[in-house]
Amino acid sequence: MLAEQSKWKYLLVAAFTAAVALVTTAPPAAAGGAAGDPVCTPYALPVRLADPGDATQTLWGELCQPRDRRPTTVQLLVHGGYTTHEYWDFPVGNGYYSYVRHAVAAGYATFNVDPIGSGNSSHPQSGLVTGDAGSVALHDAITALRNGTLGGQVFKKVIWVGHALGSFYAWREIPKYNDVDAAILTTALSGYNPDHAATAIANTYPAINDPKFANSGFDAGYKTTKPGTRGSMFYYPATTDPAVVAADENGKDVVPTAQTVPAAPPYGIRVPVLILNGAQDWLTCQGVTAYDCGNPASVRAYEAGHYLPEANLRVELIPETGHNMALATTAPLTDYIMLNWAQSVAAPQ
């Protein structure tokens, strides 16, 4: 056990050094920007909730790119439930918790979106925002990336990067449309602890009952987390910065109830897939008996039954890390693994 802990701590230091190098060796900044800062532009895309259907909703996203070039490979970042696009570009830690910054420094463009029903995107009647409806909207975003809708720039390759609910959307969207080149699915294991799932449900309530959303106008089908519950559900104490939890609580968001149901396996994905999970994820690892999160081979054997052979499935577990992997102190290790795998299947161009 001590040897294993020493191994992952060594890897974390190495990954952090590599991540810092990616940022600090970025090209000199253009006038008006700091060295290493991405160039970012927000977009509000008209999208549909049904296919066929009319584009009656708006999906918000922020396109970020290196200052010295315009890549033709983009990573679509889709956050999980009860949060916003800030999950991938967190406002604490001066970039430490920013996957956007690290991916751009590695040569990728990123399109960091709020799915329908969250963040800056439209909030239609909650019952309309099903898993299928949200997937159609995300397909429209991918189409926009590929056809030059965003500033006239055409992206030849798209990598889906999901977290939790953002990964569940991938299970639906990718088999239906086959419109991405690879997928990185974080916090997306198929097993779960039923007792913890029941607690998670009890830890949410209608958003209009929360002071933050009392005047939002959301219907009762929009849920949020009850105050003070995020730390125990989304973080593991050994790798948690209290300032991150406080900021996460302050920036919490809503989820339309109809949106939370995952697709049923098997997931008919025909492009390469990397699954990453925190080995101490409260819902999908702690107390789960279907597999052993201390053993990636055990998890892969279980998950492989849900994916087609073409996915060439790879599974990685991040030790001492909870649900919000991008916001744990182990984030540099997670980023390092994600970006190295991405370069092996769809290198930045």
C-alpha cells in the first residue's frame, strides 16, 4: 500500500511539473493578454431539443484557443450536474484547476459548454430537457464546430470530454450521430452504491427553495443541492482544498429532473474511449461490489461489457480522488493522463 501511494504521489508531481511546463512554455502573449492565457470567445448557438425539430433554444459555450495558432482539433467540454462550465475552468487556484488552460497549452482548442438547462444556456420547462433532448442540442453544437459556425473556423476533429452527466450525454449522443473522433468520459462508471444514491437524492431539492434560485422563475422540476452537502458527495478529504469546496458551493447550479437518467448499456460507441474515475468516488466506487476501484483491471473488465470493441476501451483510476476530479488536488495528474491519451488518438493539428 505504501509503495502504491508513493507511486501515485510521484506521478502527481511529474504530472504537475508537465502541466506547469505546458503553460509556462506557451508563446509570448499578444498585446493586451498575459503569457499563456488562451484567447476565448463566447458564443450563443441556436439549438434544437428534437431531431427533426426547430432551433428554439440557446446553448452557450466559450471557444478557447492558443494565441499563436488556430487548431483544427477541438475538445468539447461538457460538465456534470449541479455545476456550470466553470467546472472545467475553475476560478480558484490561478489555473491549477483549469483543464481549459492545460488543454489549450497542449495545442487544442476547447469549446466549454453549458448544456441546455444549466449555466448560461436556455432553461425551458424542465420536463422538456430529457437526456435525448439534451443530446440533440449537443449534436447541434458539434455540427456548428465542424461547419464553421463559430467565427468561420472549421474543426476537422472533435473530442468529447464529459464529466458525470456530461458523460451520460455521450452515451446517448455518440452512438446516435457518430460525430466525434474520440471520447474522454470522467466520473462515468456504470456501477453505483444504492445507499449513497438514495442519500444523493435526499440531498437535493427544488431550486426555488434555495435562496440562490428563489427568484429564478424555474419550475419545481429544476433541482439543486442542499446547502452544505457538496463536500461529502463530490470530494475526498485527502485531496480537497476547502477554498475549492466553498467556491463550488457558491457557484452551484441546477439540473432538470428529466435530464438525470443515463442511457441503458450497452453504449454503442465506435470511437476510442478513455474512462477516468476517482478511486474514492462516493457514488460509483465507495461500497460498490461489482468491481474494485483500487484495481483498474477489475473496473475495465466490468465496463468493457458495455462498450463495443471499436472503443478500444482504456480505464484509469485516480487514487484518493472523489467525484469532482477536475477540482481535486490531483487534477494535474488527471489532466496529464487525459491529454496524453488525447494526443495518442487525435493529436492537435
